[in-house]
Amino acid sequence: MDEGELAWYALQVFHGREERLEGELASEGWEVFLPRRWSEVADAEGRTHRRLVPAVRNLLFVGCPSGGEARLRDALRRSAFASRVYVTVSGRWCRISEREMAELRAVSDPRYEDTLFVDAGTAEARRGSRVRVVRGPFAGLEGRLVRYRNRSYVVLTVTSLGVLVHVPKWYCRAAE
């Protein structure tokens, strides 16, 4: 990892408190990312309003400067909101690169409504070939091109999250 580059970690936040933990960590100066989508939410009178809500329940991403893992661990211990960092089989924190986070942020833009969020196992189970998107708003994105519900999607997998973003297949070329 380059000097000054952030290592990103995925947190499982318990009891649907991801928005509150996001606010708490952001107020302490941590870089945080919570994928969001638009949803119709009913108020007490039964009227619906369009509102940004977490795209995936109980998931939050935190950026940590090199060597700052101990500080992040302390911040999470002090927090009133229960969470845990996703770990590898060996018990080490699952590190997500800035490039992977940049791609995740791009495909998680709530203005783009043709994105599906699924668990990583479901995303990995789909067969498809490696491609690079060469046209459109996701040019440069690399992933697997799959068919799902009679549409073409490029699949990205980050820790426990699978993201399927609708991209016309003619916008893609085989990856090298």
C-alpha cells in the first residue's frame, strides 16, 4: 500500500445502527462510506416520501490510514454501537484497496437505479467471463459479465458484498 493511501475495512454493524455509527465515526474524523439507495418510505400518516436509505443493512466501510488499525479498534470499542470488522480465515482484518472502494463507490451511486446488492456468495455463484467496461458511465470498471433476470450485469465482489451493475454487454470487452 502506498504512503498516504487508505486501507478500507468492512464493518458488520448490529441492530441496524449503521447510519448512527457512520455519523459517530465521521465526527471523529474517520473516512466512512455507507452505500445508499432511494426508497419510498411511509410516514406516520401513511404518506410516502422518497428517502435515501442504506442499500445493505448492517454494513459500513471505514477508511484507515496506514498504521491506524489500533486507533480504529479503539474507536470501535468506545462506540455505543456494536460492530465487528470482517476478517479472513486466518483472523486478520479483510483489507479493501482504494481502487476497489473507488469502484464500489462508483457503482453505488444512488442516482443509478439499475444496481443490485446481494451477498458475495450469490454474486460469485453466477457464471460469467471477465470484462472491462469501455463505454458509458462505468468505463474502466472490471468484473465478470453475467446474465441475471434477462439482463447483462457486471459483478463486483467486496468482502461480504456482491454488487451487480446493469451494463449493456456491447459496452464491454474481454479483460486482458
